[in-house]
Amino acid sequence: MRITLITILSVLMFSCENGHEHASEEHHDHTDSVVRISDSTYTRSTETDTGKVILTHHAFDALETATIYDKSGYVVYRGSMLNGERTGAWMQYNREGKIVAAWQYSKGKILHTLDASDFETKPMHLHQMGIGVKVPAKWVVPESKNPWALITVEKREKNDTSLFVPSINISKGEIESGETLDQLADQQLKLLHSSVGRVETIDTAYFNTDGNCGFKRYGMYSNPAGQTGFLDAIIIRGLNVYVISCTAPNTYQGEFLKYQEVFESVIESIHFEE
């Protein structure tokens, strides 16, 4: 049976202060060294009185990836920097490499304390779809009636009967020869409008995953459960299209940000199995 983009989007619509010590941490720089990895990537290493900081910069990306080491060479913190300030999700690690704490930053200030377990992942091999992906290890995977076309992963505690929880839906369909990524993105937005009404688009971007072109859109809409934040992504591979729909409550300002990095990591981890 041929499953089109409209079909899978329709299915998705309806399946669907430990940090204070971290925030105040200071480093006194001693020496810098720069290593160019490729024409588009380089690292800058700074020795400090507490260890070492390595910043990785990618061309055409305003963000830098920061890794902070202690004097013994163990990773202590990892996150992103923007204009010299911490931004997005930052993780703290123990000496076994396990994430023990996490925070969401904006302009160098903590917005939320995150659930560190959300960043512990497990591999999923979706053989029917021909892809592999890493998802939060403690999130649950409800049984799917169509595992070749739709898989759901959601954050649900035992005996949790909530109608709406953070979730990730991954689906596969087919496109017509000649259909473009922009056309599919327009179809996706129109279908969302027709399903939920007013949709506020916050940001859009193109990306590449495992050598395939993709498009993603951040936004918000309202439903009976309240405000919903979403990250939708489309990836084209030949005549196959993969749609990743990530949603989470946004009942108070910035609540969705608690899951933004989790959702981004899932999309970045997708790879195609031959």
C-alpha cells in the first residue's frame, strides 16, 4: 500500500537548585591553542586552573559546542555557547560518563532544571522503515499497529493517564517524483492549520542528516489540553519521506524548551540502514 505524505501527517495529528553551583562556575584562562579539523570546523582549547575548555566551531553556525574537563581529563560539563554565553541544554557528567544533571540556558542564565534521564539514550532499529535512531532510554514505546509506517515514543510514568505527554512520532511515506522539500513543508503546515486552527511558527531551518536533506519547523498551537509546542521535521531520501513530529506541553512560557534539546538530538541521530 502506498502511503503518501498527507496520509502520514493526518495520522500524526491524531496519534498524537543544583544548577546554582553550575551557573556560577568560573574559569581563569591560561593558554589557548587552535586546531583546524577541516575547512569548516576547528577547535579552540583553553587551559584553566580547574582543567580545560574545548570549543568546537562549525562554519555557518553561530553556536559553538563547549566541553569542560577537570584536571584529570574527565568531562564535567558539555553544552553550547552563543556570543560567549551558555545557551540551550547543558549537561553535567560524573566520572563514569553518566549525565547526572542538566539545565536549559538562555543568554548565560538558567531557565529550567531539566530531567537528566531524558538525555540517556538507547538505539532503536526500525527495520520496517529502514532507519535507526537514538531515543530517551526511559521513554516508552506503545505498540504500533503499523510499525512500517508509524512509531511513537513518549515520556509517560508508570500508571500515568495524562492525555498529553511529551512525545516523538516517526513515520514513513512516499512522495511523487518531482515533489520538493519546500512543497512538502507547505503541505505539512496547511494540514496542521486545518487540524488545529491557528499555528504560530517560531523558527524554520534546513538541515542535513546522514547525507539527506531535511527541513524543520518550530512552533506553537492550542488544543483542548492547552498550549502545545512542536518541532516537526521532514527528511527526503529518494522517493521516501520521513516525518518526525515532536510535541510537548507549553502551558507556561518556555516549558517546551525543557524538551527542545531532546527532540533535536533524536532528529540528529537518525541514520539509514541499507
